[in-house]
Amino acid sequence: MNSAVKSSMHASVAKSLKEPLAGADPAIGRFLDAVWMERGLSPNTLAAYRADLTALTRWLTAHRVLVTRTTRSDVLGFIASRVEAGARPRSTARQLSSFRRFFRFLVREGAAADDPTAQIAMPKIGRSLPKSLTEAEVESLLAAPTVADPLGHRDRTMLEVLYATGLRVSELVNLKHSQVNTNQGVIRIVGKGNRERLIPVGDEAVRWLAEFVQGPRTEILLERQTDYLFPTRRGDRMTRQAFWHIIKRYARKAGVQKELSPHTLRHAFATHLLNRGADLRVVQMLLGHSDLSTTQIYTHVARERLKELHAQHHPRG
């Protein structure tokens, strides 16, 4: 990525960080700038930090407490107010994680003497298993779109690519022509933290991609132009929310009864690879996880599947 592009990206992110923070503590803006520069966090992660810290600083202001003079009792008081309002342990844990990073930044910057979160234990939460589909359910879901229709062909291609690569939905809808090499059968993705990864696509998804680009995509766009691989009828980039509605619609059509999420096919991708003997670190690389512990959650899913198969097929099951 050249310096001009980086500069443009930085200006865009800086602008997006400042606009929603009007009237908020300026320390939050400095913190968000710092973590974006250091870690290349996504806009969604930055927005979560901003929401958590804005909620905390508003509570502190209402109780006449300066952010730089915040104590352990103040943070616990805020958390208690959130719990009384119905906050769940997972939400509380995420907020406390945001506060820790923020106050460590203030201490490092010299704006605060102590980190008030240092002696606060994280709430214990069970780690939920990602929702996944069986291979038969995935096949039913993939077959749901009407491929004779250009938009149906687009949807089928998107589902095929999603299941073949394990992309995040945000990565799929932002996919551009230049990132796809059908000759080599790979997709180049720049994911969270600006980490780049090359992902094999597989023959089936490559075939759907080639057919889509050669015909239905042109029919959708008509005379319009866009770099995005999967345009809408208006020639725009599809949103994550729109694609989520598409998945739910096809799940109903396919008779899939399970509760789904936007990442259901990503979870199926990882689970089915592990079920068929893939190495955990290979799956980690394909998913773009920076930490192996994030990928290890799928080993629990795979073990549950093995138990089901044992119970179903073993004479003593």
C-alpha cells in the first residue's frame, strides 16, 4: 500500500473518529487515534471502544468525577449501574476490556497516575460455541437461490465463495475484481489489523465466479461500472445487513431450522475442515485469526460432531 493511500485512509478514519465525539472527553479521541495507528483496528472495533468509553465518561461526569482521577470504586460503580440495568456478563467483560486499554493509555501518556481497572477481575463467562450447519444443510442452503435469475446467480456465487473460503461477511461484500485470481484459484484479503492472507477458493467456487463475471454480473450492472465484485441492482456495493437478510431468506427456503448468524457459513467452513482432518493452524491462517486460541473454539464444535457420529453409528453408542 503506497503512502498516498495510507494518508488518505488515515484522514478518513481520523475524520470518522472526530465527528461522533463532539462534546466528549478529548482523551477518548486521542486514545482512538493511538489504537488505530498501533493496531490497525477495524471501524467496528473502534466504534465499540467509542461507545463504551462515552458511556463511562458520561456516568463519571454525572457523578462529578474527572476521567484522569477515576478510581477503582468509580469503575465498579459504573459496572454496578449497568448490571442493575440488565447488562449481561459478556457485555460487562467487553466494556471492562475497553476501559483497561483506555486507562493504560492514559497512564502511559502521563495523564493519569494509576490504572483504576488493574485490580478488577474480569467476570467469568462461558464461551459460546459458534452456530454451525451440517454439510447436508450447507448443500441445501447453497442450492436455494434461483440461478436462472442474475441476482439469484449472484447470491449463489456469494454463498459458494463464503463457504469455500471462510471469509467474514464484511470481507465478502467488499471484495473487488483485483482481489480475485480465478486462474490460480485464490483470493487476496486484507483483514483485521491490515493483515494480508491468500485463500484458496476451490474448483466449484471458481466455476461459479467465472460464470457470474461472464454473464449475470453484466446483466445486473447494465451500463453501470463498479470495482466491487458483487453489486446490487442499483450498481452499489452490497451492505453486510443486506447480505444477512439474503442468507436468512434462503435458509427459510432451504428448510434450515437452526438459528443462524451472518457468520454461519464461516463457522461451517472451519468446522467442516477440522471434521475432515485439517490442521488447526492452517484453519487459523485461512480465517485470519491473530491468536490460535480464537480458532480453538472450533475444536469443541468438531468434538461434539464426533460424539454425535459415535452415538449414531457405534453399536455401543
